[in-house]
Amino acid sequence: MGSPRRFLLLGAAALAVAFFAAACDDDAESNDNASQGSVDTVNAQVQELHGDVQRVEMMHALLALSTLGLHDMDEALNGGGAIESSFIPNTRAAWRILALTDWHDDVRADAEAVRDDAAALLEALQADDLEAAKEHASALHDSEHDFSGAVWEMLETEAGVEEPGGSHGDDSGSLAAGVTPNTPAADGTPPGGHAGGDDTPSADGLGGDDHGE
């Protein structure tokens, strides 16, 4: 048998180990809680940043769409006019803006519907089908107008501001005088493109190259 002193030492050691293990458990739990809190904070900050970036991206997209003359295109085609050289690159630009913008979930489906209208018009213009172009130009004009108004209203509501007059006007014209938007030129040459280049998109009507060789 061991001496009482040995049993006391063994008992004290056992208590020390148990205390140390409990302390480690508490520290681990505290560290886990702190780590989870840090992750949650970072996630919240990322979500907030994404929302800010998305709002700016949508505003830029709406402003770009407003420079493409979709209203004037509709009136020109349905007023007896011919297909002008700017119609294909401007319609393609509209499709790209609608397809590539990170739209808010609440308006994403509507953006896809307007994009489909732009695709239909682009195909008609490429086929030089004036009657189909008239129909699709009207559809795109109307759907883009309604869509832009709805998105502006959503953005204003989120920002807590109200448009003077309480309504959304027709933004389908150009920007204020003196502002030169980065959109396809009236002669059909897109930004960065080359005059006289091949402006015919690929067979699907959507992936054409606006740049000359």
C-alpha cells in the first residue's frame, strides 16, 4: 500500500488536471464564440458592401440604358422610318447591359424579360425584318420604360428619398446636354470600335463583335 502522502499527491494532481481541462474547455468555447462572432461580423459587412456595390451598378445600368434612344428607335421604326445604322449596336448594348448587370433579386426576373425583348429586336434588325423590328421595338421601349421606373422607385425607397412630383418620368431620352455617354455612336461604331468594321453579330444574334478587324 502507498503512503497517505502519496495518495494526497495523486489526488492533488488529479484535481489539477481536472481544473486545467475545465479551463481549456472554457477557453476553447470562448475562442469558438469569438471566432463565430468575427465571422458573423465579416459576413454582415460583406453583405452590406455587396448591397452598396449592387445599387451603384444598377444605377449606372439604368443611366446607360437611358442613353440608347430606345424611345426614338421605336418612334422612328413605327413612324415609317428605315432601319438605321445605330439600331443594331444600340440594341446589342441594351441586351448586354441587361444581361451582365447584377440586378437585385426583386427585379431580376423583370430584367430578364426586358433582355428577351432586346434579343428579339436584335434578331429582327439583323434579319433586316422591318415589320418584326417595329413590333419588337415597341415591346422593348415599353418594357424597358416600365422596368427602369420600377427599379428607380425601389432604389429611392431603399434610400428613403422621394422623387419630386411623386412620379417617374420618361428617362428614355439622352442625358443632359453636354454629357457624352459611353455608348455606341450614331454611325454604328461602338466605343473602342473601328469605323467600317464588321458589326454583324453571331448567328444567335447576341454574341457579335462590334469591332472591326
